[in-house]
Amino acid sequence: MAPGIGTNPYDPRFGAGRVCLDLLATAHPEERLCSVAVLHAWITGSGLVPPGTLLARADASWLTAFRELRAHVDQLVRATLSCEPGAYDLPLARVNAAARAAPPAPRALRGRDGTLVRGLDGPPECAALLGAIARDAVELLTDPAARAGLRQCAGDNCALVYLDSSRGRRRRWCSSEVCGNRERVARHRRRAAVSRA
């Protein structure tokens, strides 16, 4: 199984190609941002903060703010995929407002072995983390080459969106290990059923 892809519905999934798209994956197949602890794991796993960063200020209001930004980014991405520019107005305003916040300031620190490691200048604020995600969404949706790589998973009952950076842009699934495997198993069962008939 690929890193970041678990069978537990609350495990964070990464691999959509952009942090803003990985945030969208937290709503599928059901709500994954179900607690502050899960949000901590997602923030760290997404690379928004270095491993070991304390997120002591995170509380239920952070969950609400991340879910709200996720909904706005999702609306923008879906409108982009369906070429419905009129659907942009409110989510665009909200994402742009979030993008105004400066992302957490990085800082080079000496690690235990003396090498430089990435840290943060101070404890990250919710607005700064949301700002980093919103800026990623703005960059993705305003870059014609990146935007052209947006795809919705071809898996049955999968609404995940990913950035197709594969050679020839032939990627079909959000994850070959999850949706791709389901498709291969279903195809095998159909062939087996036809051969028995």
C-alpha cells in the first residue's frame, strides 16, 4: 500500500499532487477531519509544517475553518472542471481572502546531528496555514498548464480530484492502489462471471 493511503476511513490520504487537492480528499468517502488530533496528523502529513511541530493552539475552531476552506476550494475546482465560471464568485472571494494571510515563516535550525533542518519561526496560526492552502489553490487554478492537469478520479463512486502529472497525462485514478485496484478486481470478477456463464 502506498504511503498515506490507508484502509481506515480516517487515515489521511495524500498524493493528489497539490496540498489544496489533498485537503479535498479529507471529505471522501466520508468526513475525515473528525477531530483536532486527525487535523494535526493531516497538517503534519501534508507538509504544511515540519514533523514534530507543536500545534498547541489548534482547537475545534480550526476544524471548522479547514472544513470551510475545503468547501470553497472544492467549489472552485469543480467549477473549473465543469467550465462553469459563474459558480466562481463566492468561493473565489473566500479563497482570495484566505490567501492574503502570510503562510508560516520557515526557519533553518540546527538538527541534533548538526545539519540544518526546517522549522518554523514560531507556532503556526490557523490563518497562516489556511493561507498556505489558499495560495496553493490560487496558484493551481491560475496556471493554465497545471489547471489542464486537473482530473476527477474515474473510479466508481469516487469524487476525488487530482493533478495528473503522469507521462502522456493518462492517469485515470486518484490512487492506483485504491481505486485502480478496485477497478482491476471488478474487471476480473466480470470476466470470471462471463466465463462461468
